[in-house]
Amino acid sequence: MNIYLTGYRCTGKTSLGKKLAESMEIPFIDADVYLTDKYNITISDMVSIHGWDYFREKEATILKEVSSLGNHVIATGGGVVLKKENLKLMKETGIVIWLRATPETIKKRIVQDETTEDSRPSLTSRGFLDEIEETLNQRTPLYEESMNFAIDTDNLAISTLQSMIMKQLKDRNLPCLEVLLEKHLK
């Protein structure tokens, strides 16, 4: 059983994923980092050279690989929800948590992120905030379809978000999570 963190760029998937995995004493995988390490190319370069469709196929391949590991916290790429087979795979192999943030928060975080140029190529030809809003409008129904629950990450510390997720997981009392949560249910 994996815990998948989905959501738009800079909603906290990697930072929160590391903290959550550490507190649960299970491994963490950032699917985008795994992808760039495996193919030895930045996401920006992959998209520039091969296009978005190629990147999405590689993203799906990586998701299949990491989902088979079991008992991991996995930070997915923001667009992983664009392929129906990815939604199905995540639902079959874990709990999916949608991390949400406002477009303004996302823009602020992207601008502050030093890795933006290599790991976050432009998705549209629109202005920055317009792109975020447009992409969120397109993806929101897919995030909603795939999620078990959502957490808003605006203006909250990672430790607070980690506690909120642990509470949600415990409150759901899903048999498949018993092994992962055993030390936290006492």
C-alpha cells in the first residue's frame, strides 16, 4: 500500500512527502526525480526534445515502477492525473491525497523555487497566473476523481500538514493502512 501525493506544481508534494515518509518510517520517492535520474535528462529538456506526449508516457512508466514497490510515500508529477490508467493504478495500489493551493500561492512558490527552469517547463503559452488557473481548471476534476481526500496547503507549515494527513489516514481506518499506521495508532 502506497501513499500518493498528487496536485499541481509547488503544492508541497515533495516537502510534505519527505516529512510524511519520515514520520511513518517508510521510504519516499519523488517520481519526477526518479524519472530524471533514470533517463538522465531534465524534464524541460525531455519535453523540449521529445514533446509532452513522450514525457507523459515516461511518467506513466515510472509510476508503474514505483507503485509496484509498496509501502512508499510517492510524490507524483502534477500531470500524472492526465492519463486514466495512472488514476486507476494509484487507486488500486494506494491512498491518493490531493494537495491543493490557490493559484497565487502556487505562483509565489514556483517563482521562489530554484529548480523551476529544469523541472517545470511552461505548460501553455499564456501568462504565468493565467497558465496556472487554466491548468488547474482542466485538472481539478481529475484530481477529484483520483483522490481519497484533499488537503489545502496554503499558509500551513509542513509539520501541520503532516499531522493533518496522519489524522485523516487514522480517521479513515482503512484495513489496507493498518500495517503502515500500526506504530501511529497506539
